[in-house]
Amino acid sequence: MLAISLLSPPYATLSYAAPAWLDDSVWKCGQRVVVPLGKGGMLRAGIVVSIDDDSSVKKGVVLKACLWPAEREPLLRPEYLVMVKQLALRHMATEGEVLGGLLPAGLRTSKLRLRVLDGGRPRTVAMRDIAKMTDAERSVIGALWASNDVEVLDSTFDAEEQELCSLLVDPPWSVRPSAKRQIEVLEYLHEKGMLSRTRMLKDLGSGISSALNTLAERGLIRIGSREEGACEVCQDESSECFSDIDEGFTLLPEQQAAHDEFIQLMHAASPKSALLYGITGSGKTVVYLELAAEALAKGRSVMLLAPEVALACRLENAVRNRFPSQECFFYNGYQSPAEREKTFRTLADRTAPCIIVGTRSALFLPSPELGLIVLDEEHDTSFKQDEGLVYQAKEVAYYRVQQSNGLLLLGSATPDVKTFHAVKQQAVSMSVMKERAGEGRLPEVSLLNIKNLKRADGILAPECKKQIRETVERGEQVVILLNRRGYSPLMYCLDCGHVARCPHCEVGLTYHKERERLLCHYCGYSVPYPVVCSKCKGLHYLPMGEGTEKLEEHLAEILPPDTKILRLDRDSTRRPGKMQRILDAFANQEAQVLVGTQMLSKGHHFPNVTLAVVADGDLGLNLPDYRAAERTFQLLVQASGRSGRGEKAGRVLIQTRDPEHYCWQFVGSADYDGFYAEEIERRRKRKYPPFVKLALIRASYPLDWNKGMEWVGSLTEVARALGKEHDVRVLGHTPSPLPILRGRKRFQWTLKSDSWISIRTLYYAMRNAVPRGSKLRLSLDIDPVNML
Ligand code: ADP
Ligand code: ZN
């Protein structure tokens, strides 16, 4: 009997019989297979998760037979299956859901074909043909399989999946205003980045099919797979990005000390985790590389992960410079499914040690024995995936090093409060680097109270403008952080005071001037601007507040006319390669000012920047999230770290309306230890993690479903009753901070307890109280990083 986890809905693990037409020895754990499902002869791909003898099958039960293996040797090793199982248990998902969420699309398909060498003349047989054959016919092919005369062809899987659509132009779009469909496609791509054709048709309706083709013919978009060999991030450029890290540094004393300590941990007899707590610019990358060298020398593999693709690309280049002849695999969510599948397969077969570089999804690559996993910028919330398959990269990374007695190394200048707490509890070792490598010194930080700033004067205080101007005039560079894209986040109707809102999410629409549209930042809904007010039919709006676009415009007015200003945000980096081009241009000093969202606070190295401005330091402090202060502290210290990385001293100006907030005294001196001491006391008092286990259960239902509220109420009763029994504090239900999203009403419960098991028990009971096929959706987010 084979237990097989399905890789697509219903994602269940089902029992199948080993069929008569193939020898029993064909089946192996971790192997991909094709199985029939239901009465209609549907086929599904699955993974064999266990093989048992038939005695466990109940009398009288006749099992369906597994149809065919999708490969001779299993794709997944036993320890990989163990990890999947643990992950499924932790997040109360099935193994199929976990595997379905992490395998590249081409490895989850049942649409496979066999090449059968039958008497010398090859023929092709699809899985669905086999499904229709008699047992006798199947046995013929089964015998040929045994004599190696059958091979599985590369998946014919959806050529369309590999047809990625991407923009080749920027707005405003050069199409007729009446070409509504084309505009819709362009706008959607601009908002969402690269999408497969299938996904486009699904989201926008099949009516856009001809618009896609027209746009491609006219050269406004590109449809196709990526060019081989081009760097995924830089795409159409040569892959010369970030090559500032060379071979042959002598380690500085602090780097050497950290290195020596971590080497010991890496070679210890049991798995370890450690924190490299090094200020921005202290040279953490070089430490990672030297540790990687040691692991490779001992025949073990290495994974280097960054929270974001541009930083992963920088790591990749650092690796290629340091290890020119070492094989390095690069993996991230921007790659096409075909590319990811290729990497996945190659690594599944590989036994020689290698280096893997990527974003969080690379963590699930099969790999030879791992001696070291590095999570750079470990505090970054992108290491948690909270849509679809929910997981925390740190957790998965630790499973993986546990399996191979390796070292998990977390690096940051502003560690996650939870990580630092674990250090204080002596569960995690730590090495500290307090000096900047090379010339850089930590910048001098000052606060600027903007409580009395008049809106009409824009978002920058006069003192701030003065410093920006002076810096530019000295020929030095400035970065300005404003964590809000678009032109204006609020559009007031001048006639009736009504605020323009998204019809699906009720959030205020942001005005994007370049694109002449109002946009919902949550669901991507957009309307052309000007638009009539939905309340009074007026046409006059007052844009309130300032986003990056408006700030850029404003700066152009106050700076010397020949000043070049660049903008880095999701809008300006939509097209593949553009982010890199902007960063490169700024690094090459083709512009004096770089305005951007938090994208620019991360990891980048600009030696000529001597002034960093945080235009609105308070954004974020008021979010309904117990980690708001931690987030703000991290963001601001990281942003400050962009200044003074070269020979010249740097300055940081932070504008705030709330200068009394406890966060500031620590941001000023980048005093993480001080911040930590204060923050951990607050959490202890208010019972927040790490002193309690916290989970969020979210419920949502369609706006027009009138039974929804009743159901939410009854679930609260279920939760409360069980909460008493299991010592779980249940807060809620309350409307989610975004109460309506994508046409669904949303509620949530916050659960606090000393035990994950109790929290899971509660969730399990709530889920069971919801009937199958209900319009109510329920999900569990363990240790949420995103409380919205
Ligand atoms: P961070 O700790 O912020 O990640 P990086 O690893 O980016 O810092 O290093 C900052 C800069 O210091 C880089 O330009 C790097 O080349 C330089 N650097 C690092 N280590 C050394 C060293 N031992 N000698 C000289 N320069 C170094
Ligand atoms: Zn919306």
C-alpha cells in the first residue's frame, strides 16, 4: 500500500495500491507519481510519503491503484520528507499543501508523457492514455519500464506557464484611450510586475487575450521565457551588478574573532545557531564568505539567503568573485517556473558540495549535506511568508541544519528582538562587530520636530531642505526615505469632503500622477484620474499628504536646476532590470539625490552618501502591531546606515511629529542594546512575545453573504469555551485592521498562550466547526509578522 500526498487540491494524503502492471520494487518514498482521483478519471500528481504492507488496509476496502511513476529515482530524500511533515504539523496543513506550496510548478503536474521503445520504434504515450488502457496493455509497458525501454519525457506542462508577460515601456502608455483592454493589461502589469499569461487571463478575464497579443506585437510588452544566462535581476543588462566585494581581504580583528568562533560551532558535534550582530558596514558579508570557504573545504554545502532579490543578487556576485570556480546556484521567486524546476532537479541529484544563493524560497531546495545556512538581515519580515504556504524561514532553516549538524548563522545590525532574547537566554551564540570596515564611520543622527510644519510647505522642514541643498552643492549625495509610494495617499473631494476609496477594500485610493490614476495599494484596483466623486459627482480633488512621487517633484523645485534626482519605489522599478539600473546609476554618481521607500534602506552600499533624510519617521509607529517600535527602529537604523559609508563623515536627519517617543533616544546613537533593554521590558509587562506564544486566526467571507457575522460570532463562542479549558487567552473577534479586502469582510482573533499545542487545538476545533464548502475562510498565522 502506498500513501500518496496529492500536490494539488484536495491536497490530501490517500492510500493507493501498488498496481499489478508494475513490479513492486518500482515504488520508492519521495518519488513523484501520477494517480487517478475520483470517479471521472481525473489524474493528479503526488509524492509517495510512505510504503506499508497491505495488512493495514481494512477488510473489504478496495484501494485504487497508483497509475505510474513520474520518475525512476525519487526527487525527494527521506530527510526532506521529514522536514515537510514537521512543517505540516506546525502549521496544521497537509503534507500535500506544503509540497504544493514549495515545489516548482513543473514538478507538480500530472500531464506527463512517456517515450516507449517498443521493438525499436519509439512512440509517445501520455499519462491520460495509460489511464484508459486495459491492465494487459499497461503490463506490456510495465515490462518495458522494467527493461529500461521507457523514459519519462520532460513535462509538457503548460507551455503557457512559462510564458511570462512583462512591460517593455513606462507610463504614460502610448495606446489609444479607447483601447480599454490594453490599458487594463498595462496597468495591471505595472502594478503586479511580471505575471504568467495564465495568471493574467485568470485575473482579468479571457477577454484580454487579444489585447495581450496586440501589445506584444507592438513591442509594449514582452511575452516569453527569460533569456538564458542573463542575470535575473539585471535581466537585459550584463550581470555586472555589485562587484565591490573581492577576494583576498585580510579579516579585521573583529571579523577574525567572529569567524573563529563560528568555525568552531560549525564543526561542533551538534547543530547550532548563532547571531552575527554587526553594525551596518562592519563587513558581515566577508565573514559569511570565509565561513562558506571552510564549509566547502570540508565537503559540505552552503546556503546564503537574503530577504530580497536585489540583495540576493549582491550576495551572488560576492560569491562569484570569491569563488570563481565553485558551482553556485541562484534561486528566487522572480525566475520562471522552468528555471526553478531545472535548479530543483539538478540539486536533487547532486552529491558534490555547492553554494546556493537566493531569497527565502531557496530554503526548500534539496541539497547535499548542509554545513552552513546564513540568513542575512535576519530581522527582515520578508523571511516570513504569510500568504499561501505560511512559514518562517528561520524555523525551516533550523530544521535543515539540524538534519546535518550544521550551523545556522543569522546576521543583522538590528536583530529581531526574539533572536536577541534567545541570545540572552543562551540558546543562541553571538559574535559582535562594532567597528565599520574600511573608511566608514557611523553617522551623526539628529531629530527634527515637524509638529508645527504647515501642510502647504510640503513634507520637508526648512532646516532639512537647507541641508539637502548644501550637501548637493558640495557634490555629495543624499538619500531620502519616505515609506509611501505614489503622489498623494488621500484624495479629498473639494465639493463634499468625501475621500476616494477602493470599492473592494474600503482603503483610501492613492493618486499616482505619472500614471494619471487612483490606485488601491492592497488589491491593485485602479481608475483613471480625474474621476467623478462617487458621492456628489464633483470633479475636484485635493490631494493630501505626500508620497515619493510628490516628494521627487518638490525636490526638483527647491534644488539647483541641474540636480539629478532618482526615485526608487515599486512604481519606478516595475520593469525587470530597472531597480538595478537605478541603484547602479546612483552608485556611479549619475544623480545626487535618491528618493525612495524602504527598498533603499536595505544593505546597499553608496560611499559618497553623506546625508540620509527620513522624511516621516512616525509612519509605522502608530500601526496596530506590537512590533511597531521594533520595525521603526530597524528601518531607521538601516536607513541611517546608508550614510557615511565612505571616507567622508555622514549625517542623518529624522523628521518626526512625536519627538518624545522612547524609540528616538536609541535610534539617534544606533543603540540597539539600549533599545532592546527598553523594548523587552515593555513586552514582558504587556505579555507579548517572546514571553507568550501569539497567533492570529483570520476569518473572511464575501461582502454579500449575510450569514457571515453569525458564523464569526459562533466561532468566538467555540474559541472562548475551549480557551478556558486550555489556558488560551482569546481576544476578539475584532474586525481586522483592514476590515474589507478584495471584496471580503475580515475578522480576526488574537490568541495568547504558553503552548503552541493549545493554540493549535483551538484552531482545529474552530476549523471543524465550519462546514465543508462554507463561504467562510479560516486561516491560522503562527507568530504573525503582519498584523494587518
Ligand atoms: P555589512 O556588515 O553592512 O553587510 P558589508 O559586508 O557590505 O557590510 O561590508 C561593507 C564594506 O566594507 C564593503 O565595501 C566591504 O568590501 C568592506 N570590507 C569588509 N571587510 C573588509 C576588510 N576586512 N577589509 C577591507 N574592507 C572590508
Ligand atoms: Zn482595493
